[in-house]
Amino acid sequence: MKEQLMQILTECCPDIDFETEVALIDDGILESLDIVMIVSEIKDVLDVEITVDDLVPENFNSVDQILALVEARKS
């Protein structure tokens, strides 16, 4: 699932190095519009519903955190 997520992230934000960044929100790398695009693609591609309550910085600061959120919502 990580490969699919990486593909979604790089398609939505091709200028960001998701492999190395660990403070995507804290450093202002991802903006709110980016997150909206990412959440929409995750819903469409991975069939995972991410709620408004999930839209907190802790869930989107790194690929691993986004993956953990997706896996938690998938089950």
C-alpha cells in the first residue's frame, strides 16, 4: 500500500521529496489545498474514507504518518 500512497503523493505534489521529508505540515511544505487533493486521491484510489477529524497535522507530517492513517481507516 505504501507504493500506491507514494504514487498518489508524487502525482499530487511532484515538487516534494516525500521520501525524506518528515515535517510536511510543520515546515509549511504541504498546504491545505495539497492535503485536500491528497485526501481526495486516497479516497478514489485506495477507497479509504478520511474524516474531518483526521485532518490534523500529526496525520500528514510524513509519509509514514499518512500511511498509518490510511491503514487505520482501511480496517
